[in-house]
Amino acid sequence: MRVERRSWDGSDPRGLAAELRAAAECELPAGIAEAVATTIESVRVGGDATVIELGERFDGARAAALRVPDEELDRALDSLRPGLREALKRAAANIETVATAQAASSWTSEPDAARIEIAEVPVAAAAVYAPGGRAPYPSSVLMGAVPAVVAGVERVAVASPSGPGGLPHDVVLAAARIAGATEAYAMGGAQAIAALAYGTESVSPVDVIAGPGSPWVQEAKLQCSRVVGIDGYAGPSELMVVCDGSADPLPLALDLLAQAEHGPDSPLLVVSPSGDALEAIGDALDRLAPGRPSAHDARVDLVTVDSGGMAAAAALAQAYAPEHVEVVCDGAEEIAAELTTSGCVFTGPGAAVAFGDYAAGSNHILPTGGAGRFTGPVGPGTFRRRISRVSVDRVAAGPLAAAVDEIARAEGFPVHGESALRRVGEDASGPGESAS
């Protein structure tokens, strides 16, 4: 682990947050946008054959066919060792419980006696991308597919790269079956996103694509977002720990090392008014890291707050807007309640990020790179869209039509006003006037 230490005077949390983000940013591979654009166009033109060819080139395995037969999903589920199968089922049940609680569907209001209904309706088809590079990710399948099913999506597809046998990993297929996905595809990378967005001979296009993935996958989601909804851009996984001198350094060091398993580009920060606590966490990292080779050599910033105490530390977390933030201190509940820009807030010494990553029921497909300021976790709402329904009876139409006519004429659109007035049997009084 690359441990960096700094002191902060507690002023300008936005400035320090920007500085910390700049220090953690990694450059994307050169030419990625152009390469992804070429891949997308190749899939649009070449269909199944191109997706299979690119999968073999980039993933090192050739899919016999893109669509995974249903019997392969059943076989994969049956083949899992019982402990893993039951763990996936328990996680899926918890994710479903949380998603169901989020799934309020509509509301109605009656301003000026007009009836306005805002309904949330599911999209017709959604896809969840599960990476397959470093390892299989059945948890990402559950995090994406279960909320889509709860949202009421009729077609829920899972896409993941082929393995040596020409199929995605068995644990990914088993998770797709547990989650209730209706179809699975042996394809990965930017070509999978293009196939899901535009369709091929074997893949019907979907309306929303969600899930983590490589920079090529995320770039493909961005480029295809002109024709398909996406959950957002998933960058490197992030963790900020906000703690005081009461925190136990050992579990916090393990939490940081756990996040470092995602890759060397994962930004990791610990902020505290207690220099002793930070030194203890740094010592624990130095002691534990050599025996945990799955944790990459990620950078960890240990920030001592010289002035402002825990309030300043919380202000920095609010400005940084991390994907995950752990609050471990006296009064943790009160501080956590003030953190509104993080993807997920873990409160108290028992709330390891790992619980949220796998089985607690919260979602681990979260905003990164500070995007928590304007978006949130994947949930049923990711796979739903709002639709307005307006009913205006003759009683309501009178005063509304007059208001419409006034505003429309001021904007230079007199026919708008005329169409409203006609509903109450009135004629427009004259030519429209533009607002000055």
C-alpha cells in the first residue's frame, strides 16, 4: 500500500476534495473513445459474428453462441456447492426486500381541479453487465437483476464474457437464475454493450443497461446512451473513512485493503482529527498488506484535521462525495445523517463496506468520481420511467385556458392559447404578442 500523510487546517473542504481527487485520478488508455466507437459500429454492421470474433480476441475465449441456453443456467445453479448457493439466495432475498421497499409506483394531484397523475412504469427490457476479467462477479448480477425484476421489467438480460468453455462462469449463470433474469448472453466488453443497445441477430435491444465494467465498457455505455438508458459511469471503487480516536485500527485497515482488491486505482482516504488514530491505521496497513496479495498496491491518503474536529472531517466527506464512506466515531449516527452526497454511508464500527458489497441488501452499483452529488445507487427506479397523465374537465379548463393564453401569447405562440380556449368554447382575442 502507498500511504500518503498530510495535515489539513480544516478550511476549504471543496478545495482539498478536488486536490485529493486529482491526485487519485488515473489516465484512461489512449484512444479509448475512438477504439470503442469503432467497436460499436462494427457490431452494428456485423452483428453476432462480430461480437463473437471480438470476444475471442479480447477475452481469449470463443462463445459457441451468444444466447446461453436456459438449461445451462439450471445446470450452473445445480453445480454450485451448497454453501455458495445458499449465500447467493440469502443475498438476493435481502436485495429484493430493500428494492421492494423502494418501489412506490405513482401519485396524483389536482391543481385547479385538473387531475395530474405521475406514474412510474417499468421499461420493457433491461440488461445487467457482469464483468469477467479478473474474476466472476455474481454479486453484480444480483445487484442489477433483482431490482430490475422488482421494478416489473419483463425482459431482464445478463451479459458476461465467455470463459474457456465458451460460456460465462457458472456462478454468474447461477446468480442470473437466482435473480430471475430471463436470458443470459456469453459476451463482454464494449461489443456486449453495443449488442445490447443496438441488437444483433441473437440479441434483442434493451431499454436500459446497468452494471460495472472496464473503462471500455463504461465508455461504450456513454457512447450508446444516445439510444439506451444507462445507470451511470462506474469508475474505480472508492472508500473514505471518517473516524476519531475511538476507532479500532485493525478492522478499518482490513476495510481499506478489501477495497484495494478492486485495483491499484481505487482511491482510499482516512480523515480524522486524531493523529494517533491515523498512525495506528497506517501501522496496521503496513503490517497486514504483505500477507494479503489480493489487495493491490493502492494509494491511501491519511488526512489529519488540525482544526474543526469531526465537523470538518464530515465537511470534507460531503465535498469529496465518495462512493463509500464509513463513519466510525462517537455520535456516528448524527454525523452520518448529514452526509448526503455519498453513494452509501456505513455507520458505526460494525458496518463494514463488505456487508453492503455482498449481502446486506443495499446495492453496490454506486456512483463514483463524485457523481453521488447528483445520482444514487442502482435500484428499481433505474429500470423505471415516469409518465404523466393529465385529465382536464370543463370546470378546470376555464381558468387554465385563460392562463395558458396569456403565457403562450407572451412567448409568441398564440395557437397554443387558441387551442386551450377552444376547449371552453372561447376564441382567441387577437394576434399573439411576444414578451419584451
